[in-house]
Amino acid sequence: MPESITMEVWRYRPERESEPTWDSYEVPLRKEWAVLDGLNHIKDQLDGTLSYRWSCRMGICGSCGMTVNGEPKLGCSTFLTDYAPGPVRVEPLHNFPVIRDLVVEMGDFMAKLPTVKPWLVGDDEPDEDTEYRQTPVEMDDYKRYSMCINCMLCYAACPVYALDPEFIGPAAIALAQRYNLDSRDAGAEDRRDVLASAEGVWACTFVGECSVACPKDVDPAGAIQRYKLTAANKAVRDLLLPRGAR
Amino acid sequence: MSQVRLYRPPVSLTWWLRKPSYLVFMLRELSSVFIAWFVAYLLMLVYAVGSGPGAYRDFLDLSANPALVVLNVIALAFVLLHTVTWFGLAPKAMVIRLGALRVPPNVILAAHYGAWLVVSAVVAWVVLR
Ligand code: SF4
Ligand code: FES
């Protein structure tokens, strides 16, 4: 194994340059080092001006999403040795405006997320000592979607989101389904207007790259296709059945 | 946030060549044009059949035109692409439970291809009989 690896890092400092540039750094190549460790080495030892986000360094907080050799990845779970002998090219996540270096602006997602009401909607408030019971089978229905860490890799992988920024996107829909499919939730009807709109599931043309990119195996593409069937079913029922029988 | 000058990376014109899945996405979008053509072609056939033997013969002559044959072969390829990718996502959309067990995705996929086969066989029987 070589001693070191070259990291080519995308730089954008709005006060200095109007167009992004690339900077190259030599960092030690160690088998336990992820791309994030390489960036930390650069920041601590070589160039303190580099900006990027991270927190947990263990694939839980979702803040270290970046583009590594063209693919959306978590910096903390992507190992430098997998890219030896290099170079490793690190860019900000695609499909988002860039604030500085590897730091992107996620305000768009933050604005869209509450529109799908990602919380348990109750018919009425349970009294304090009510237990919500749920069987393992019922929990299986939504558990996968509850693993989302809001890392935005799925948005970076989605060409539909790149072309149509109004699309509410993979993670927001997966999170809506996380609650729709929860036996304790009664909010499916409230979420339907947003989910079943042209900017909702119908914008998706099943590229499937969101599920490939997702580091938590959430399968947002599956969540979207599943809701398409639900929405279509509901629309047909609305058309054909009298109100009481829907 | 207003004082921050955001950089918006341009979307390159050839982004869809970056990955096979992006290319398939573009081809599937394009396939809708050929599906529309097949619908129009079928309506032309129905119209010709309804207008008597002469019109039907003209329609057959038109269909034998090499240019139209080439067009129809290309259209068939796109329609097949559309169908195969459509079936590919069906198991994702359909979550069927039998009691506590979930019907495995490949069973749902196989059922779709089975149904396709049956419908094609019926159509072939009606046409070739
Ligand atoms: S669905 Fe997956 S890729 Fe998308 S934000 Fe959630 S964890 Fe990240
Ligand atoms: S630093 Fe938290 S997910 Fe990578």
C-alpha cells in the first residue's frame, strides 16, 4: 500500500472567487481512514481554510454528504483505500447550491419536509396512560423508512430533482410513508394532497438511483412506487364509490 | 442568508450520459413518443378495417413500406424497453401480504411476465386463427 494518496478537493470561497477551483493535497493513506479523516487532516495540518460539515463520523448524523469520485457518499463511511492509488476527487453534493467549499444549502429540503407532516397524526390525543400497541409485523411495515438520516445523498443522485427543483424528493416521500404505514397514524389523508400531486410521487419516473445512493438502505424509490399505487387506488375509489364506501 | 453568494453548479447538457441508469431514464422518457405512435398506428388499422377491403389493402401496402417497417421495429424496441422497466418496478409498488408473510418480489415479477405471456398468446390466437 502506498504511503499517501492525493485528494483533489473542490473549492469555492465566495469572497475570493466567482468560479470554483480545485486544490490538491497529499494525505497519509491508512486503512482505517475515511474521506472525512483525510479532510480533517487537511484542515488540521495543511489548509485551515477548507470548509465541510461533519459531526458523528459514524454514519448517523447525516451531515457529511459529499460527492466522491462522482458518486454521492457519506464522507465518514467511504474509505480512502478503496480509491487507492488515487487521486480521490471530492466535490459538494450535486443538485444543491453551494455556500462554501463542500458545504451545501439544504433549505429547500427543510422547507419541503414539514409539508408531508412527518409525525404521528392522531384522531385525538390519547390520554396519558394509553399505550400504543404495535406488533412486530406492523412495525416491519415502516421500520425501513424510519432509518433515514436526512443526508441528502438521494437528492444528489436524482436527475428528476436536478431538472425539476419543485419535486419534493425521495427522502421526504419515504418519510411520509414512514408515518402513513404506521398503524398508530391517522394522517394519510392529510398527506395525500402533497404526495399525490405533480410535484409529489408523479414527478418520479423511477430512475432508482436514490435507492442505490442511500447509505441506510431506506429504499426511497420503493416508497415512491408503493405510494403511486396507493394514490392511483384512492383516485379510482374517489371516482367510483359513493362517499361512505371509500 | 441573503448576504451569502451561493454558487449554483450548472447542469451539463450531457448529464444523462454519466450513468447507465440515467441513460435508461432518458430512453424511457423518449419511449412515450413511440407508444403514442403505436396507438395512432392501431387506430389507423381499425379505421382501415372499418372502411372496407380497399382501404384495408391500402393500409397493408403502406405498412409494407420499408421506411414504415424500420420505424415500427424501432418503436417495438422502445415499447419493449418501456414494458420491461415498468414490470421491473411493479414488485416495488405492490406489497402484498398473505397473513404475516410478504409475497416475495420475484413472485410478483413472474406473475406480471406470466400475465403478459397469456395475453400475448390470446392475441396471437385471435390473429392467426
Ligand atoms: S432516504 Fe437515504 S439517502 Fe435519502 S436522506 Fe434518507 S438516509 Fe439519506
Ligand atoms: S459525520 Fe455523521 S454521518 Fe458522517
